[in-house]
Amino acid sequence: MNDVATRKRQDQVTERLRTYGATFREFSRRFAEFLGLHSTDAEALIEILSAEEHGKLLSPARLSERIGLSNPATTALLNRLEAAGHLVRTREHHDRRVVTLRGSPEVHTLADEFFGPLGVKVGAVMARYSSDQLEQFDTFLAELLTAMHVQLDQPRHPTPPRTEP
């Protein structure tokens, strides 16, 4: 592929990734609506459920990092989720000060109801690709995420000066 065609393909992939992110946010927004939650609360709940599904349980501090909220804001969010019956805080670690976040059985059922049909569709799409192709795609995404995290870890640029109209 020539340089122009390669650049065009790269731009197309970048745009599809951006669109994927926007579409994922829309699913999060609709999940929030489905549960009667604020979108930030639903985003946190999705992070908790996803971590739980992958055997990597979150603490409140780790959740705070993942959703970009301060510790006090995360505590308030967790209090709301717990009061709504969507969250269970446990102390499973040998250090009893460490709190582990888990979704309630009821919210697992609701999440399965909401995301189940999408999971079937996504599974069908992925089934069309070989294990090697999926591994390449996974590597590609991991490298993109690393590049993005490296950039996010850089000192923030100062706020641009305001221009008077």
C-alpha cells in the first residue's frame, strides 16, 4: 500500500475507534437511563461489573483512578450505588482495611438483561476472526492504549490564553 493509501486507512481506523468510543458512551448513558442513575454512576458500575467479570476486583481508590473522580466524589458515588442496591462493599483482602467493590446480584441480572443482546452480537462478530487475527488486534489496541496513557501522564499544558472578541 502506498503512503497516501496507508495514511487514509490509518485515518479511517482512528475515526472508527473514536466512533466506537462515542457509541460505548451512548450504551453507558442508556444503561444509566435503564437503571435510573446518573451517567457517571452507571459508568462506575460498568467498571465495577467489568472488573468483577474479569476477576480483577476494584477498590474504591482504583475505581476513582479509572473514572477520573476525586476520592470524596467516588465515596459519594459509591454511597448512592449502595443505597440503590446496586453495590456491595466487602472486606475480602487479608488486610481488612481494603474494601472490595462488587455488584449486587440484582444489578448483575439487570446488566445481563441490558447488555446480553449486545454481547451476543459482539460475540458473533468476533467469531468471524481467527485467534491470530484477534491477537493482532488485541496487540494493536494495547499499544494504542499505552501511547495514550504515556501522553496522559505528561504534565498538562497550561490553559490557552483567552482572546478578546
